[in-house]
Amino acid sequence: MTGILRYVSPEIEKLLVIQDRDKRLIQLEQQLQRIPAERVEIEERAKAATSRLEELKGKARLTEAERKQLENEVASKRTQIDKWRSQQVLTKKNEEYQALAHEVSNAEKAIFKLEDKELDLMDVSEKLASEIKAEQQVLNDVNAQAQRQKETIGKREAAMKEEIEKLKAERATLSAGVDESFLNRYQRIMRHRQDVAIVPVQHGNCGGCHLQLPPQVVHEAKRSAEMVTCEQCGRILYWSGEFQAATGHAD
Ligand SMILES: [Zn+2]
């Protein structure tokens, strides 16, 4: 290869430089548009960790309430037992004494069972407490990470906005040197296409929509006497030697 041959008109050359800025601008605008979604995603992760922790805390509260209830039941049974025992002391009838003894014994058995359940619940509470501690650590990490990510996004956003301003200023300066009707045409296509407005002829095809171009259009693009557009996609075509060499029909 002896270097790339280009047959590009000065206006196209200028527009290609503008297009270069515009492509970057479009890219930056698209990245900026994604930022709110990125922020939402970060928030969602933090929210998910918070709700996992809240769920565990809820379970712990329920377990504690249940345990408290058992404790109350035990206390009231003990009060009842005390009453029965006082009655036992006062009674003179053996039958009544035995009946009370029976009640006391049943209540004591019930207390035994309740206290067993209480111990089980205490185990559950203990397990939940350690899960809560671990989940709290996860939440702290997630929040710290979210904070860092938000800062990074904020910096990225500011840098992108700054670059956009710089590109817009450059673009304004570059545009001043371009024929207005060419520029307007270019801008209309760019607004419509949102990617590129000026494309090279690539081996007889449009570099934008990739459809084959009529020989006459290729010929006109090569001459570059006037602005030639692709009939399929409306993009402006230019002749650049770099895409023609492979076909052997560069000239
Ligand atoms: Zn096309």
C-alpha cells in the first residue's frame, strides 16, 4: 500500500471534522441519558439490602413478642399455683386438697413446656441477632459502595457535560467556516439519522445503509463536484480511496 488516496471536496472535509465532533456529542448525550437509570440501579441495591435487614428485624421483633407472651403465660400460671397452694393450706377436706395438688402439678408441667418453648425462641432470637449483625454489615458496605458509585457518576457526569460544552464551542467555530446550505443539509440528515450524515462509498456501497449504489452515483461521488446523496438513506456520500483499493477499481 502506498498510502491512502482521498478525493474529498473541502466542504466535505470540513463537514467530516464537524461530524467527528457530532458523533462524540451524540455518544456523550446517550451516556448522559443513561445516568439516571444507573443512579436508580444503585438506589435499588441499597433499598434491597435495607429491606432484607428490615425483614430480619421484623422476625426478631415477632420472636421476642412471642417469647414475652410465653413469659407472661408462665407468670400467670405461677400466680395461679400460689393461689392454689394458699387454698391448700386453708382447706380441711382431703378431696379438695388432692384436687388442688392435681391442678398445681398440671400447671407445673405446662410451665415446663412453656419454658422449653421459650428456650427454643431464645435460640431463634440469638440466630436472628447474628444474621441482623451480618446483614447490617452488608448494608453498610452496600451504602458505602453506593456512595462511592454516586460520587464517581457525579464526576463522570460533570466531565461529560464539560466535554459537551467544549465540543459545542468547537463545533460552532468549525461551522462558521462551512457553506450554510451544506451545513443545513448536513444537520438535517444528522438530526434524522442520529449517527452519521456523511459516509464514504465502500466498494460501491453506501457506507451508511450498506446498499449498493448506482454506478452513476458512485461516479458523481468520485468527481465530488457537488454533494451526492444515497437515494436509500439520504446520507451524503464521499469518495475515499481507502475503501476502494481492495476491489481493484480504485480508479
Ligand atoms: Zn445509504
